[in-house]
Amino acid sequence: MAKQILITGGAGFIGSNLSIKLVGKGYTVTVLDNLLEQVHGGGPNPVLPAALTGKVKFIKADVRDKAAMLEAVKQADIIVHMAAETGTGQSMYETEKYIDVNCRGTAVLLDILLNEKHNVRKVVLSSSRAVYGEGKYQNKQGRVIYPNSRSEEQLSIKNFEPVGDNNETISALPTDEESRINPFSIYAATKYNQEQYISIACRAAGIPFVIFRYQNVYGPGQSLKNPYTGILSIFSTQIKNGNAINIFEDGLESRDFVFVDDVVNATTMGIENDAANNEIFNVGTGKAITVLTVANTLARLYQVKPEIKITGQYRIGDIRHNYADITKIERTLGFKPLIDFDAGISKFTAWVSGQQIESDNYEKSIAELKNKGLLK
Ligand SMILES: NC(=O)c1ccc[n+]([C@@H]2O[C@H](COP(=O)([O-])OP(=O)(O)OC[C@H]3O[C@@H](n4cnc5c(N)ncnc54)[C@H](O)[C@@H]3O)[C@@H](O)[C@H]2O)c1
């Protein structure tokens, strides 16, 4: 059995939960992570999350640092590549950084795999449902439609639902892995680039790979400092600071919220099961939950009554709905999401309530979007 696992970005939300699970299963885990301040805080001296201290070998380095990556890769049987810049909205103005970390960072890893001696037997990539953009829909006749990004003209008159040809009414379907790839943001494009680079290079090198397209992951360990990503943590930080919650559009936009333990289970199956090799899998629950439901449920669980403002504003590049068709991962790997939204959000809020309250920097992130003309 492969025993040495390298997780790039392993100090982050999903990576730290995965590390703990794999250590518990007897793997030796090395985490390579630069402890990005936006995610970890800590100013010039960020520290490894306490849950990992003493459990993993830690290399504080950037994925673009070839010497550090070489040292890490040489010890690994399996690599899980998670290090990434992850803010969809932020990627629309910090474009060079997103492409540099997500694309060049992956290229540095692949250069090592293609040119250096190593024992790597599998590469697992954390990709995103963002690669599908709006995903799969159908019209009234049942014809499958992959809508384009909603027009500003449409959004400005608060017609938020995507439309088909000639503005026909369409409804969202679960998005399967064969659905059209249609990134709407730079972040999404970098995740699809990562998929392509890894599948092309690993095939050439004869190294099996597995690509997971995670839906919206939530749960304990999610950064409460990062105002650029993670709607449950952003709303929680707003509530804990006594601030109002601002909801874009009409609040009826929806996502497939998948609990981190389920994502960790799916990823572990990809590591351990050869049936996953050279395949792409959605990871989600297959259920859509509206953003308004998320806000109301958080308020109920925190036992507060925050002002919930439905602003009618919209972000350029945002999608309206997306939820996963998980048939492939169920059939191939036997994956089933075990924690439904009600149970998961209760675990999440219980965890948040035991954490230090972080300052609410959300307004700053929103002001950035507004200044760049990306929030209308
Ligand atoms: N959380 C989600 O809902 C979600 C959904 C789809 C895909 N993903 C993907 O899963 C992966 C993990 O996401 P997460 O939610 O745990 O995010 P996260 O921000 O909590 O973790 C990412 C980690 O990568 C590290 N990192 C960032 N840039 C780095 C660099 N240049 N060098 C080394 N380390 C760097 C950060 O310090 C952080 O610890 C990412 O690749 C993300 O694109 C996440």
C-alpha cells in the first residue's frame, strides 16, 4: 500500500480535514503550504492549524517554489494537489496571481513529475464545479440546454434566471461530468486548465490521476478570515459581528452544499481505489439549497435575528444554480454523501461558536468588486 502522501495546500480547509483522516488511516502525510495570509491570517508569522501540529510533516513553501516541491515530491507515493487561490470574484481582478498560482503552480509539479526521479503512483486534483459555469438545464420540451452567462441587460432588470434560445424558460438539471465545460470566471478557467495539464502530463508519464469536481464545500475548519470565498463562513462572520447579511440577486440562487467529511471520504476513495484512475468525478449531494435558506438557517441556529437584506445586486461572472449529478461516483466508487444539509450546518455552526470571532472584512471585498465594476 502506498503510504506517503503529499498534500499541497494541505493546511487549508479541505486539506487539513483530509490530512487528519489519512493520518488516522496510517498514512504518512506531508503538507506543503505557504499559509496564505488571506486564508490563515497571522500576519507575517502564520502558523500551521493546531489540529495538524505534530501529526504531519510540514513544509512551509509556495507550490511555485521548485526546489521545495522537488524535496516534497521525492518522498511521495501519492500527491493530492489542492494548493490554489480560490476566490471566484477576486480572480476577476487579481487575474495574474490566480493564473500564476493555479496554472504555473501545477506546471511546476508536472515538470518535476516529467523530468525527475520519483515514486509517485497517483496524482489527485481538487477541481471545481465552477468548470461547468451554469451547468445543465432543460427547456419545456425536455431538450438539454447549457446556458451562457446571463447578460447584464437581463440582470439589470432583475431577470435572474438563465434563459435558453430566444429567451425561452429553462430549468436546472443535475450537472453530470459529460456536461459542457463553460467557465464563467478566471478562477474556473484556471481549475479547468489544471485538469487539462494534469490529465495530459500524467497520461504521458504513465501516472494514474483522479480529478474531483467539488461542489460548495462547507464544515469545520473553513477559514473564517477569508472574506472572498465560502458563503457559510462569510455569513457566519457577519452574524457574529452583529452585522446585516447582504444577499445578492433575489436570494433564490442555489448551490449544492456538500459537507467536508463527505468530500474527504470521496477523495480518500480516489486515493485508494484504482477504479478511480484517469477518471473525473463530481462530488456533491445532488441537492440544491438557496442562499436565502442558508442565511435563514444560520440565523436560526445561532439564535439571532440579523437583518437579512436582499439587495438585488449581482456579480459579473456569477452563476445562478448548479447542483451535481453524482451517479458516476456512486456507481464507480460507492460514494454516498452521508451528512445532509441540516446535520452538516448544525455541525458547522457548533464549530463556529467555539471559534474566535474574526473581524468582518466582507465590506472590503465587496468594495473591491464594486470599484472594478464587477458588482452591479
Ligand atoms: N471549498 C470549496 O468549496 C471548494 C470547491 C471546489 C474546489 N475547491 C478546491 O479545493 C482546494 C482546497 O480548497 P479549500 O476550500 O480547502 O481552500 P483553502 O483556501 O482553505 O485552502 C487552500 C490552501 O492552499 C494554500 N495555498 C494557496 N496558495 C498557495 C501557494 N501558492 N503555495 C502553497 N500553498 C498555497 C493556502 O494557504 C491554503 O492553506 C482548492 O484547490 C480549491 O480550488 C474547493
